[in-house]
Amino acid sequence: MQRSISYFSTLCLSLLLGLTACQIEENPTVTPLKKVGFQNDVIKRTLGPNVVGLDLEFAFAMALPSEEGKLVSAEVEASIGGASGTYLEHRSYYTNGSGDDIGVVVGQPSSSEGPITRVNFTADTSAATLRYYYKIPEAARGQQVSFKFISTSSTGEKITYEMGPYTIAKMDMKLDMTISDSKAAYLSIADMAVYTAEEAAQRPDKIDLVYLYRSIPNITFNHALVSPVAEAQYRPDVLIPSGLTNSTRISKVWNLRDFHLARLQFGIYIDDLDFEVLNLSEAPNYAINLRSEAGAWVETADGKYRAYVYINAVNNSAKTARISIKRYTLQ
Amino acid sequence: MKRYSKILIALMAALCVWGCTPEFPIDEDGLLITDRAECFVSNFELLGTDFQTVRTKNAVIDTVAQTIQVDVFFGTDLRNVYPQFSLVTDAKLDPKIVGKVDFSDLTNPKTYTVVSGNRKVRKTYTVFITVQKP
């Protein structure tokens, strides 16, 4: 009996303690994450690998209490100066009720001095969000780039926000090359270009694949990329200029619609690592029946390049295809 | 009271042991050996490196002759294809398919053995491949 009373008392006390602990404080205080006053913040808006020639986009927000002054300038310092086309927006954006970004001019168009891009404010404002577009330069290929976002107020106070480092991919990219049966049909991965038979004859060692379209009864041939020395049955009636001897390995892929190449809604990106781990040692030297939105992994005969050839579109009547390429240099 | 508790615990332990005793034994692959003696292939698929079918039409499966006839597209890279078998319930395949298979030697068709659920019936199927010709 005595034990039961003891148990009952402990249970009641525990419940009471639980209820007390859960009681909501009547006057909660919010502790700001940062100091009150001049503040800034940055988010990176672009996704996927950072490829030379593409933009890195950031949204750079800054604000201070109006009684503490106004914004005077905003600048971004990149560890490697951006290519031509790098700029800091002189408009501050907000999103309206319809979800559209509306720009309000707050300063003069940006100017760049070496790795520093600056906007001087002309509007009397104490808050702004500017977009920064960093055009990835050739000098940054395979390097790491970091950024310092600096805001200055009318009192001379400067605050800095650092972003990065971001690794810039080693791979190259070439978009929208039209390849045409019997005309510009000779694809060079080394040059990332398509050539005619005459042009191919002048650079035979650089021609990796030949494009053709055939509509042959009883079989499904359609659009094809074959190496110049593929079996004759896979390149029917194709003119191969003398000297074209590359046996390029090629492996068909479906459902790999790289965002950079396809520019469709699929958030899939091919990165340097994909090329590094790719194994085409067993792949054939031809790929037939290629379709729109399909692709093919390619490794050149000299082992110097690996590439992904994406088929953006095909045209059966014109016997053409529009292709885009990502290429990685191995040696 | 204490004595009853001990009996109760012993009973529960016995129940657990009895409940966990497998109804069917397990083979070397960790699969149940059941009572089923059926032994056949119900469907066959062949995928290329792009994981799209390379068949031009449905495979013809003869469960009496134990053959599978597959017609594939012209230009199919038969050195790098992924076969897929659908088998009757509880059966398994020998050898196991663990990745790409080379079917390029058309003169020596590949064979696969279906083993029934009771592991007592074995039937060897031969896969004959025909490539489209112009």
C-alpha cells in the first residue's frame, strides 16, 4: 500500500513538472542572428557545374536602419577577374504579386576595374538587392573562385560577405551545331566543330565521327554517328575522305538531358567527374537510330578527349540534326 | 506471485522461438525453398546500354522446347546488353545476371537454367538472337 502511494505521488509530480516545463513564456524575446544595424546577405542562384563561358549569378542584399544612413556603394571582388560581360545590376529587384521580378534603378550601371565590379548608388535608399553576374573566364578553368561582397554606407561603414570557393569545371561546351548528312557531316571533338568532306580531308586526324541519316526498308537506321572506320554496313554510301582512320568509341544514352546542353526543364548536369569515371573500353565505334533528346558518350581514338554529344533536334526530311557537346580533356 | 511470473516469461520465450522457426528452409542465396515445382520463363527482355529495349517485337518463349527467340534491331551492340528474365513464382535463375552480358557469339547461343521453387526441377533455356537485316 505504502509502495502504491509512493508510485502515485511520483507520477503526479512528474506530470506537474511536465506541464510547468511546457508553459509558454508570455513575453518571448527574439535574439537577432546578426548584429542590429548595417547587414548584408548573399545567395548563389545558379546550380550545376560552373562551366567557362557561363554565368555565376548571385543575389546580393544589403540594408541598414534609415537613421544610421543610406547606401553609398556596393562592390564585388572576385579572386579571378570575370570575363567580359561580368556586371553588377544597378537595379534592385522585388517580386510582385504575380511572381514577376520588378527592377527599380538605384544606381549607375556597374563599372569593373580588374576583379572588382562596383555600383555607386544614386537613389536615396537604405536597402537594396542587386544581382551579380560573373562570366566565368578562361583563366579560371579548373581553378577555384571566391567572392567578397562589400557594401558601404554613408557613414563610411563597410561590411563584407564572402562566398565560395567555387570550383570551375575543366570541361568545354559547344551548343547548337547543325550537322547535315553528306554536307557538314564530319564531327571533330578536338575542334568541337563540324566540317564538310573537303574540310575533313584537310584535317583527317581530327575527324572523330561521321553523321548520316538513312531510311532503309526492314531495318531501323535513321540518324547515326559512326566512326570513319566503322563496319561498312553501318555507314552505307557514306563518302569517307582518304586519311580518316579514327575509330572513336561511342555509347548511346537515353534520358540524360543535361540542363546546359538541352536547356529543358530537367535538372540534370554532366560534370567533370562523369567524364573521369566513364569507361568506354567495351563500347562500339558506331551508334545508329539516334533520336531527339538522346545522346552519346564518346571517347576519341587517341584517348585525349571524352565528350557527351546531345541531340537537341532531328529533321528526317532535311537529314540534319542539331547537336550540343560537352567535352573533357583527359591529357 | 514470483513463480507465476517465471512461468509466464518461460511461456513467452517459447512462443517467440516457435514463432521464429522458419516454415521453409533457405537456400545458399538466402531465398526460401518452397513447395512449388513449376519451372518456366514467363517473359524476356533485352536492354541496350541506354536501357532501352533492343527487341523489335516480343520475345517468343517456348516452354516445351525451352527456347527464347529474340529479334533485335539492326546495329544492336550485342556485346553490351542487359538481359532480364521474368520467372514463375519462387523460381530462380542460374547463372545469375549481375550486369552487362555479351550475346555477340550468335553461333553459340547463351543458356540459362531456371530452378523451381522447391529447387528440385531445373530447366535450361537457350536464348536465340536474330539481328534485323536490310
